[in-house]
Amino acid sequence: MKAAWIGLMGAVAAALSGCMMGPDYRRPDLPVPETYRFVPDSASQQAIDSRWWEDFGDPVLNGMVEEAIVNNRDLRAALANAEKAAAAIMMARSDLFPQISLNARTGRERLSERDAEPVIGVPNPQSAREASLGATWEIDLWGRIRRLTESAEADAKSVEQARRAALLSVVSSVVTQYINLLALDEQLKIAQNTSDNYAESLRIIELQFQYGVTSRMTVAQAASQYETAQSQIPQIRQNITQTENALNILMGKNPGPVMRGLSLNRLKPPVVPADLPSNLLLRRPDVLEAEQDLVSANAMIGATRAMYFPTISLTGAFGSSSESLKNLWKGDAKTWSFAGVVSMPVFQGGSIYSQVKQAEAEQRAALARYEGTVQSAFADVDNALSMRMRVNEQLDREIRLVNQLSDYSRLAKLQYDEGYSAYSVVLQADQSLFPRQLTLAQLKASSLTSVVNVYKSLGGGWVDLADSKTPQRQETE
């Protein structure tokens, strides 16, 4: 009986495995740009598959990135979600196989004899022992279970890409925040040095006023210079504190001071990566995530359409039943049953029709989201490459401007010291120079972070290189 049951299941599975409802997934044809604009001549095809953050040459930054990959709370949650989605595949696939259960029962029972005559030969009370092996199998005639499994697999891949997108964001954020922190350090140094210089100028001018060499207005002008520089320092220090705390959160640590490595001016910018536009569809996590959502929605159309057709289930049980345990395994105690069940919807009040229409609408929505994600991805790359080019142009002009203003300030001081100009000329020169020095520090940081944004927008093999640093990935290698 057992061999016949297994043979029947195998024969039915072989005969019906090829039938599946619903459309098979095909990647939509999307217009892809032939080339990217604004790619510099120095761009490298291999750079996209490197640990680009190490090219900055700062060991402290490298350690921060690795620490964030291991300890970031958002990444841990994303990894747990990916493991949960992977486990759901097994649950969906399990319905393709017979559901086998083992049942055992023992008990003793006494029936009332008040209103019933006792049955001769039947003891009262009596004992009962049962053991049985049962199986239920739904034959996936129309591919409903296989489509549900396909959908679950796509969902798991989508969640995995969401995890990779989170990893991309965390690594990029750590590097960006670290560069911004070094820029704030540079601004604080500029503000403190400027304040010290203004303090010394104020001291000299106050002495000159005491000896009647200069006027009270000149003293007031010098004091206003000093207070202007001093007023910038508290805000810069507050920004440093906030950036340090942001970095600590990214690394999974409590708020506190952050170690520095190289200064802003000593960081080496990585090579700008270049990549084929079509590779963006295969490399960028959010694009891959949107595509897997489309695959899942496509599979659900077949799963819902299969609900229109009959469901065939086979059930069987094989076991023993006896009053005494010693007779439970004797031949005459054996029990078995076998049944085939066919069920088909006749009238559902439009329930199945509604589910099919919902699945089809969700597929169209997922397609639109996928197309929109692809378009946004190409726009992100174009914007990042353009920003890289434009910010460097602005940086070059700012460097020339600061150099000119520095000469202006130096010459104005010389003329004032020689008595050829009023202190207001010095004040005007310094008022122009100080904010441009602060802006220059920020533009240096923007130039470095623009490369980070290019890597982030392209995705690429560097995400997998970063992923290899996670303890969970290292254990499986």
C-alpha cells in the first residue's frame, strides 16, 4: 500500500508538473542611454569594483567603514529581514510536497450504563491505543503553488537588494560624514587663527589709541572684526558635535568624540569611476529590488488565476489500533485509508475575479515603479557626474578668489601700517577674505564627497566587497 501511494504521487507529479497558469516573466525593454555625460578623461572602468574608500589613504576612515558594516543597527535589521524572507521561500515551497504527520494516542474510557444496555463482549471501561502515519498532498495541477514559490523567491531577492542598498547608503554616509567632519575641523582652525590674528590687531590698535595715534572708531572697527570671527566658533563646534554623533550612530556606537586621521587637505580623492549605462540595470541595488518586486507581482497573477480551476488533493493514513499496547503492532491491528478530493469553485461572488484583477493591477504598478526607478537611477548618475565636474570648477575659482583676497588683505595692512590708507580698507579686505576661506574649506569637502556620490549612484561590485566584511558573510565563505 505504501509503495503504491508513493508511486501514484510520483506519476501524478510527473504528468502535471509542466502546467502553470499566468505569464512567465520577461524583463521589460527599456531605453538605456548610450553614454553618460560629464565623464572626465581620467575615469576608470575598474574603479567601480574596488574598495574606493581606501583610496583616500586614511586608515582611520577605513576602520570606521568596517566598524559601521559590522555594527550598524540598520544593517543588522536589514540582514534579519533578508533571512526572514529567505525562510519564507521554504514555507511556500513546502506545499509542493506531501505533508506527512505522525499521530499517537492512548487513553481509557468508561461509558454510562444507566440508560443503555451493556454490550456483551465489550468491556466497560475500555482502553484504546492508536498510532498512525498520515499524508496529505495537493497536486499542483495549475501551478498555483509554484507561482507562489516564485513570488516568495522574488520577494526574498527584493529584500536582499534592499539590504545591499542599505549597505551602500551606510558606507557612503560614513565617508561623507567623515569628510564633512574634517571640513568642520578646517573651518574651526580658520576661525580660531583669524580670531587670534584679529585679537592681536585689536591689541595693537588699542595701544595706538592710548598714545593718540588712532581714533576710537578704528578701535571699534578692529573689535567688530574680532567679535565676527569669535561668533563663528560656537556654531562650528556645535556642527562638529552633531557630525561626530552622526558618525557614531552609523558605527553603532554611543555619542562621543571621534578619532581623526589625515587632515582635509591631505586626503587623496579616488579616481572617478566610469561604467556602461546598461550595467546600471545589473548593479544598482534599488533597480534590482524594483525588478524583483515586478517578478513577484507577475507570479501572483498566475497564482490567482489558478484559483478558478479545480484543486486535487490526495490523503492517506496507515497505522494500528488496539485496546492493549502489546497487540498494537500485530497484523490484525492495522488500519489504513486512502482518498482523493476534488474541489472547484462554483460561485464566489466575484472574489476570485477581484483577486485576479488586483494582481494584474499590482503588476502594472510594479512595472511603472520599476521603470521609474530605472529613470531615477540614470538621473542620479548624471547628476552626480555633473556635480563632480561643476564643484571642481567652482573649487578652482574659489582657490583663485581666496588667493586674490589674501593679497588684498596683506596689501591693505601694509598700506595702513605705512599710513597710506584708513583701517576701514583693512576691515573691508578681511571681511571679504574670512567667509571665503570658510567657503573654500567646504568646497574642498564637496569635491571629495562628489566622488562618493558618483560611486553611490553607480552601485557596482564595491557593494559586494563591502558586504564581504560582515561577520555573517565571512562565516559562509
